[in-house]
Amino acid sequence: MANSFSVDQFRKKALLCQGLLRYGSFGRGSAGVRSCIQQLGYVQIDTISVVERAHHHVLWSRVPGYRQSLLDKLVSDKKVFEYWFHAAAYLPIEDYRFALPRMHGIKSGEKHWFAGKDKRLMRRILKRLESEGPLMARDFEDKRQSKSGWWDWKPAKQALEQLFMEGDVMVVGRRGFQKVYDLTERVLPESVNTALPDVQEQANHLIDTTIRAHGFAALKSFTYLRKGRMLRNSVYEQLEQRVEDKQLMKTALPCDTQVYADPELSSRKRVSETVKILSPFDNCLIQRERCRRVFDFNYQIECYVPSSKRVHGYFCLPLLYGDRFVGQVDCKVDRKAGLLDIKSLHLIDAGSSALYLRLAEAFQSYAAFNSCSEIRVSCNAASSKPLAALL
């Protein structure tokens, strides 16, 4: 297994597949957003809102002129849907059938978040949805006398989420960040294939999705956070068959990690010398080990780390400059004041004047995306002073 490719070629291929090599490669408007989600396979949803939420951030990073209404329209037009990939995500509607194995598994007893389920309450909720139409969790009263915390969902919310994970209801939109649910039979287009895929079909879907989104991957990346030995074995068998059929090739990263890759690994496209401020949940770097091996970037989101042990900040955003990750920035938005606060900036190496100029451009664009008219650099590190001067 010879390695005839440089790390630069691997990086370039990964960014090309991710739509980060050349900005706007998916197009604009709702068609561009849909094309982006189809290419990536999913866009992860996250609740943290110190800056604009992850799913909007990922799409903004790739689709010129992106705004939230474009994604909302795709949901209402039934072109994308919410469910689970390796986490909560927006998915192409044509991939609905590949969510069925998880739905069937949870309905058969696999646990999701809750230890048990209230079947009587679930039946009552289904009847209300049938008679009243789309509802939110707040449309159901909570008779409990006390609560133990934010994640202590009321029984109706738990039942709605159980029905959602089992596939009996779908999310038809959001108000604020709150889900609006309706019966799947009323939401899912008749044209959507609902045949349960067998293990081999599921394996091939994961391979297709991974290669399309990344260009190459190590074996375990194809089943990232997926359970089941049968599925893992099938993925391996299908990969080996594709190598034999010359649909894929086996090669190695410079660090000697074996990968399965698109035979068209090289690209003549130029790398865009701009800075991209990425979400911690961006598809390009969500698999941390892959990110370290391909980009030599050891990244950890620190919102789950005790504050005393944080190095880069609560919600540090990776900075991509051309085809290299050059650092991290911790930002927070004050929405009432229309202010983007740069709380910390950490660069891996000393920044050049060209890098700082690109950083300033990126922060101006990012502030506008977050509906901010003002930027404040509140950190005092030496690396932030040239940026503050430019801003």
C-alpha cells in the first residue's frame, strides 16, 4: 500500500468535498443550502447560542448570503428533515429510509435518553396531533410541583421526543428554537422511499455519504458513533469490494493511517487564501482524530471542560486560513447591544500582516452574520493587538 500523495493533497481534497476550498461552490439561495446538505450528508443541530447556532454557522460558512429563512423553507417544503445522524441533525429528505433502522430499534426497546416510556401519554399525544394539527411541547400542561433542572423535561416533552425518535411524529418547523411536531403520515411526502434498508444497503449509504463529504476516510470513520458489529463488518466488506472494483483505492496518510479514498484524490483547484471562522460542530472537524491526522490540528471544544481548566475559552471557534488551521477564537454575542465580543484569540504561530488582514475581514463578515454592528476585542493577549488595530 504505497502512499503517493502529500498531506497537502489530502487537505485540499477534504476541503474541496466540504465546500471550504472555494466559497460558494454549492450555489446560493435555498438551492445552494439544499445542495450543501446533500453533499455533507447532514448538518448538526446544537443548542448553544453564545454565537449563532451551529447548523446556521455551518451553512453560512459555505453558502453565500445564507440566512435562517432558507433552511426554514427547505423544512417547510419537505426537502430536508430533522432526525439523528450521529447527533441531532438536518438531513436530506431522500435519505429518510436510512433513519428507519434507528427508529425501529428505539421503538423495539433501544434506549435513547429516557429509561422508560409512557405509552398511554404517547397515545394521547398522537390523538391530539391528529385532531388539532401541529403542536409544541408548551401546548401540553405540566402538572408537576417541582423540577430538578433544565434537562428535566416535562412528561409530555419526553413523550413527544420518544414519538419523534420512534418515527411516529416529525418536526415540521421551529418557533424560536422550540420544535413543532406533527404526525409523520401528514408530513412525509408520498414520493419518499420508506423501505427498510438491509445491513448492506445501510453500509453502502454510510460509505457513499462519507466519501462524498470527505473524499477519503479511515475504516472507523465510516461508522463514527454507530453501533453494531454486523454494520461495521458490512462496511469493511463493501469497502474492500469497491477497492477490488477500482471504485475506491487504499492509500495512507503521511502519518501512516490507512484510508479508503476517491481515486480522483488530486485537485488542480487553487486554495482560497481567506480566513474561515468555523463552528466547533463543523462537519470538517467533528471527528477530532481525523482532524488531527489530516490537518495537524488538535482541537477540543471547552464548554464541557471546567472553567478552571479551559485554555482557549468556553466556545472556541477554529480558524481555517487557506488549507491550514491557524488558531482558535472565543466569541460571545450581546444581541441587545449588537456587539460581537472577541474574548480570546490564540494563534498557533506568529501571525503575518496578511493573516491579520484576513482575520479582520472574517470577523467583520462574522459580526454581520450574527446581526452585530460592533466588534470589541476584549482580550489583552499580544496576538490580539494587531487585530484590534485593524478592527
